[in-house]
Amino acid sequence: MYLKTILLSLLLAFGSGVKAQVKPIVIATDQTSLVLTVDGNGRLHQTYLGRKLLNEAEYTALPQGPEAYLTHGMEDYYEPALHVNHADGNPSTLLTYTGHTAKALQQGVSETVVTLADPVYKTEVRLHYVAYAKENVYKLWTEITNGETKPVEIEKYASAMLHFNNAEYYLTQFNGDWANEANLSEQRLSYGKKVLDTKLGTRANMFVSPFFQLALDAPAQEEAGTVLTGTLGWTGNFRFTFEEDHTGRLRLIAGINPYASQYTLKKGETFRTPEFIFTLSYGGKGQASRNLHDWARTHSLKAGNGSRMTLLNNWEATYFGFDEEKLIGLIGEAKELGVDMFLLDDGWFGTKYPRNSDRQGLGDWTEIKDKLPNGIGRLTEEAKKQGVKFGLWIEPEMVNPKSELYEKHKDWIITLPGRREYHYRNQLVLDLANPKVQDYVFSVVDGLMTKYPDIAFFKWDCNSPITNIYSNYEGKEHQSHLYVDYVRGLYNVLDRIKAKYPDLPMMLCSGGGGRSDFEALKYFTEFWPSDNTDPIERLFIQWGFSQVFPVKAQCAHVTTWNRAASIKFRINVAMMGKFGFDIKLADMQKNEQDFCKKSISDYNRLKSTILDGDRYGLVSPYSGQHTATMYADKTKNRAVLFTFDIYPRNGEYRSNVTLRGLDAGRRYVVKEVNRMGNDDRQVGTYSGDYLMNIGLPVFTGAKMNSRVFEITAE
Ligand code: DGJ
């Protein structure tokens, strides 16, 4: 019944007496129901969000609950979802139900759209709810239409508002900085507001990631407790507001950060908000993450079901200091290692201002003659000869003031008139609100692909937040559109790239993990979580991002950060994600080189389980000096277990690690694999029942020690 629209119901009602006509609107997944009801005055309420009841008729017994999408200026005293300034200056909006539709989008995916309208002003609001039955995930967004004859201004325009009525609320946020991304911390909420937001524009998530976990009634554990994990698909400023009122109810408002972003809607114009994606898990944070991983791979992530390439990147190996000969050597190393691709990073472009440091050349996308006398073509040719793919770094949204692009097109750059420019990493941001700039950014990729059709991958970087916020394109009246129009301009470019090069994989990077959201990941196959590749730091960073994103989308490279950790330890951390190297093979000992090659071949054998299996965070790095993560394939035929001893204490008690995701009734052969200088070690054969209840003594007292176990059903 793919894409066949089934109109389940279409109900129209106005004014009083509506309640009799509108039955509860039940938006359900296999496990959860979101129930909306319409009261006698036509107002829409969120009556229920929780575990699906066996008997749908019983939803009618529930108390009405708060108004679903609250507006500014009427009868509510807390933070609204919507604030519209009407053409006559009236800042209030009242919304009443005018109808709803429900249809199946595909097997297991339904969409309900509830339409609300202001009976006095012609503002129409459509609340979209897409429910993914099997994955137990919801995707919500809102459309706001100005039906007045004159322009109106929207000041707050949330994607979604949800209400909770629980004894306690525990919020986990993920924040940090460059090289310190996605640190997890949990706090109990109490009366008042907690806001997670960003105003950085482009490198939007540098300080805080666009996702959270909200545990209801009690703090959630990895495999127990009720928790809502939510995230916004928006590659720009976001805001999550959690506000507890005087009665102990909590409201969650998710959307674009309204900070400096009032938006004018012309007559008849519709504003579509980004998507708020959430899952409600009754089996802890781990189950919530697996719901989102499954959803992402099946329904959202670019090439979610496709494979991923292992690679050798030259950034850490050379920084800006390379030439053709060195790169040809590295392409040879990629071949020798056995990876799928060589990726050339920053520093290959700039004619008048060669990009030999981050101080100049950004924006001038022609090869530096001294470094690459025969251009990129010589490199793709060499890669082809060696049987590896070739990938290229670009940062097409940005410009160094010392560049030909800056000299030619000052009007394309976001800079404040009459003020001294402030430069973040010696660069400025191009004004993607401007369609001409969109054409230019598209032409960077298109031009390279046309000239060098053998480019098989792009790493798309974005190192600066939006600074000096002023658009030459938006004009005096619409400066507050810039943060929104920038992101829309970016999506316009990415849509064009996707349309012309549908199978081109791309890595999203933003000075590490400064951009990481599900809307961007409709265009990018993967992202770079952090420049920090110290394996110990990465255990935490990858743990953080894995609460939401499948590891298939998380690049993890072996580098020389933290040389005190063995190459095996560094490799094992990177093997838990989308595996790659950013290192010079020639600088390593022979046994290390051999181990790198062996690890690529081990990874190739295990990667379908790692990338497409269910991820279980068995022991959190936040809980002590050991951590363990396991991946089990959906058939329960094979699993891979990674265990790490960080800095164990003398005389500490070490308990067994119990596994998950196996079939209790089957028997499994457990082997320790990927040993350095040794063959695989048979650990034993156990039932799934034993492994999941008794577990294995996998941790040791050795410092910075790692182990990989392959678990195969007999
Ligand atoms: C920041 C990225 O995170 C790095 O991986 C590297 O590509 C540099 N930019 C290049 O300037």
C-alpha cells in the first residue's frame, strides 16, 4: 500500500458543540499513543502521551489535559508555542479546531494533520504528526499560514509543544565545546524554565547538541525507566524550553530559536517549521536510542541502509604541509592499509592566496599550482590506479578575507556595515540567504564534480559560527530573517546537489561536531563528531552522540592523539563507529602497521553488525573506569562486544558484564578477536541465557586496555 493515501477521517467542526462531533484523535505507534481531544469551545487538548492502551475506547475516560499548542496573549500564563503580531498590531492568537486528516504514508507510517484557526484573525495553523509504528518514533512539525490581507510577523513559531504530568522530571543535556563535544549531564527540573539553545547560526552545535533525554517520574537507566529522547532537525539555531508550572506540569517547546528571528509572512504565505523527532521509551535510554537508530537508518539518514567506506584522511598526517608526491605516497598507503578511500583535506586550493594555513585562500576553489601542478586529476588518476576511491575536503559556505572571492564579492558576505569585521578562525560566512550565493556554493561542488567526475566523496566543513550578523541581501526590513533564510538557503543548495548527484556520499563536519542534526543527515551520509580523537575522550563523545545517532553516521578515525594509548586501543575505539585512519603509516612500527591492516580486515568482517545492528551501551564510561558496548545483529546470529579498561584502580572489584540482544535459547561461540600479535582466542561456548544473566569477566586491571569479542550463534 506504498504511498497509497487512505483517508481515515475528515471531520469539520466549528464553534461550540464540537465535542460531541469529534472523537479523540489517537496518533499511535506500536507502543505509544498521543491522544488529542477537542473541547466544547473547539480548543485542542493534549489528553494523553504514554504507553498505548489495549482498549482505545478507554481514552475517552481520560481528563482533558492542557491545550495542545498554546498561543501568546490569551488565557495561558507560561511560555507559548506561537506568538503572532497581526497586521493591526494585535499580538494575540486564539486557535480552534477546524478539522483533521489521517492517512497512511507507507506501511507502518501514518500522518495526522490537525488544522486550527483563529476565529477573529485569519491565521491558520496545521499541526503535523507522523508516527512510525515499529520504530516507536514521532516526527512533528507545524505550518503557519497568514490568511490576512496584510503581512503579519511571527515571533515564536514552535515545531511542537508537548505536555507532561509526572511526579518528577530529569533532563539530560549534551554540551561542551570544540574537541569536547556532547558531554552528558543530568539534572532534576523544578518550577521554572530550563532552556537549551544556540545562537551560533552555522556552527550551531559547538556548545550544545540539538537533542536531550527527558526521564519521567524517576531518572532513567540504560535499560529501565520511561524516557523521551527528542531532537530537532534544523541545521541552525534551535531552542528547547522545558517549563514546569505551579501545578507541577511540564511543557516542552521545541523549535527554531526565536532569538533575533522574527519572521514576516506575506498575505497567503506559509511558514513550515523544522521537524521535531522524538521517541518515548519504557525500557530506558538504550531502547530510546535504538528506536532512533532504527528510524534513522530506515526513514531518514542519507543512504541509511547503504554501506560506508573506510578511509585514510591526510589532515592529521600532513595538515597544510603536503604536495603531489606526498599525497601520492599517502594514496599508496591507503591501498596498503586496505581502506576503501583516500580523503584529501584542507589546503589544496587558492591561486592568488594559496591556502597554506587557515589565514587565506578560503573561497578560491582552484588547486595550488606549487603543491598540485597536475591538479586534482592527477590524484584521482592515482587513486584509480591503486583501486581506492578519492574524497575531497571543501568548506564552501565560508571565505577568508584574504581571498579573491572576498575581493570580488564583498556583497556576498555576512558583515556589519560601518563596523570593524570580527573574524572567527580568520574567516567569514557567505550570505546563503542570497540566491546568487546559493548558486555559487552549488557551483563549488558541481564545478569540481564536472571537472573531476572521479571524486567519490566530499567532506563538507564549516568552521565559523555566523558572526557580524547583517545580510546585504535581506534589506533593512528583513534582517531578522537571516538566521532562518541562511539555513533554508543551505538546504536549497544541498537539495540541488542531492538531485544531481544522488549517490554521492558526504561527511558533515563543523570544526569537529559543531553540526549534527537529522535534517542535515538527510543530505550527509555521516558526520565528524569531534576533532578530539584521543581514544579516551572519544569513548565519552561517541557515547554521547550514540544516544541519538546511529554509529553508521559517526566517523571515528585512528590518529596519534594520546600516544600513551596503544594503537590497538585507539583502533578499537574507532572500530565502534564508521572506521577510518588519519595517520601516517610510514611513521609506525612494522607490528603496528600490520595490526592496522589486520584491523581493517576484521572491521570489514564485523561492520554489518556494528553499523546495522542494535547498539547496547552495557557499561557507561561515565560510570567508572571501564566501559563496554555491544552490537547485536537483528537476526541474533552474531554480536560484537568492545570492552575498555581506562584507568582501573588497584584492588577494585570488577563484576562480570552481562550481554544483551541475544537469543536466550541459542548457544554462542565467544572468541576474542583483533588481538595484536596473537591469533584469535576461544573464550568458550555459552547459551544466550548464560551470557545475558551471568555474563563474562571481560574487564581487566590493565590500564588503557581494550578487547573485542566476536559472538556467533552455533
Ligand atoms: C576542522 C575539521 O574538524 C578538521 O577535521 C579539518 O578538516 C580542519 N577543519 C581543516 O581545516
